Amino acid sequence: MKASLQRLAERASEEGLLDVAYTTTDSPFGPLLLAKTRRGLVRVGLPNQDTGELLADLAGRVSPRVLEAPAELDEARRELDLYFAGKLDRFDLPLDWQLSQGFRLRVLRAIARIPYGQTRTYTEMATKAGNERAVRAAGSACGSNPIPLVVPCHRVLRTSGALGGYGGGLPMKEALLELETEQNLVSR
């Protein structure tokens, strides 16, 4: 059955009928949903998010031609595995930003440039996106980040240094920051 589904996905891709390929992958926090378009990775669903709802959202906002095609996401899975193992400090995946626009997109692009093992504040992200007073909007952009982990919104903190929020929950945010801090200490 899996082989026939894979052949179907390959044929759909070859014939231009596959607009969104998706799969799930394991992580230390639970299963992640990964989805990509021809342009790049468009969605990373965290373990506490409903996969069905995320796929329905992709079908409505990107294209109804959504098909499970694990091979299409091999590189994303490989990079995430290396990241969680502490062996990758920068993702090198093409990204499809179409699920974000305007100020939110500018915030997410700024977040994507935060170096591994470092943090920034919501205020800094608002400023980088062009409006230093839009701190809440910067927080909202983090909260609606469609590509968490790869676009590392977990590296954004409150000005006080407090964690703030995180779509995967604060224990996950704390663990990701700890992973990056430990790896920075090991690599020095």
C-alpha cells in the first residue's frame, strides 16, 4: 500500500498535479508535520497542533492538491534530525513564505536571521521589521509562524528575558534554547 501511494505521489509530481507534498517525522517532542510546495518548505506543524486542521488550512490557502509524499521531504527530515542531534546550526532549506504577508512576513524574515544559540527580543524583531512600537504585532507574528524550528521563533524572548509564548508550549521552547546553548558550549 505504501509503495503504491509513493508511486501515486511521484506520478502526481511528474504531471504537475502535486502542489503541496507533506509527511510526518519524529522529533524529541513528538511527530511534526512537514509540508512543501515547489518553492520550498511552507509548513512545519508542531506536535500539539492538529495535523488534519493544518492540512485543511493548506488545502484552503495554498491548493487543494495536497498529497502525502514523504520522499519530497527527505532533505527537511534529514536537516531536522541533524538539528535535534546538535549537529546542525543552520537550516539550508528553500522556504515558501506565502502563508505570511506584510509586517508578519518582515518579522519572520528577521527571525530567520537570528544565529543559532542566540536570542533576540520581540522589541528587536519589531524594530528590524520597521516598527519599533509594534511589539505585540511582532509577538503575534511569532505565534502565527507557519515554519517554526526552521524559522526559529523559539529564539525570541520578552525584553525582560522571560520566555514569552511558544506555539509548541513553553517546555518545548525552553528545551530548544537549552539544546542550542549546550551545543554552543560544546563547539567552542
